[in-house]
Amino acid sequence: VACLGMIWFASPWDVESVEFLNQYDCEYIKVASASLTNIELLQAVKNTGKKVIVSTGMSTQEEVEHALKLLCPNVEYILACTSTYPTEPDEMNLNFIKTLKD
């Protein structure tokens, strides 16, 4: 539900949290990068049928690819994130955005 033109979403960290979020009318569920290897969580998120936002900051390319295969066709956005703040320019790896696009 949009409030003041904003769409809300959240990142569940366990299956119970997925069930909790699913009782609300949120359009998206965001999967945190630290959760991309939690197969049970990913399956629960997919089973909601909601659109998914995937964060990649703390994951390897292989972990991201595996999670995307599990979550498809629900994935709407893939975020090329950095998990250190402030981030030095040489740590940003902006070329990873091209990899994710491909």
C-alpha cells in the first residue's frame, strides 16, 4: 500500500518473518545479501508470489546467480550494493552492475 506516494517493503531474515510480512499488502519483499544462501528463506519468499528485490553486497557472484535461479520469475530488481561505509572508490566495483545486467 502506498502512503504519501511511497511503497514500503522489508527484508525478512527467517521464514517466520516472511509469513509475517505476507499478511500485509506490501508489493515487494527484499532479500538481504546475507540471506542469499538461505535456501529455505528464498523458497518461502518465492512462494509468496510477491515481487522480489535482491541485494548483492555481501555475496559472491555464484551465490547471487544461484539465488536468482531460485527466485525467478519473481525478481524485479537486483541491487549492486556495497556493504562497507564509507566506501573507498576502489572498493565499489561498479563494473559488477554490467555483470548483473548480463
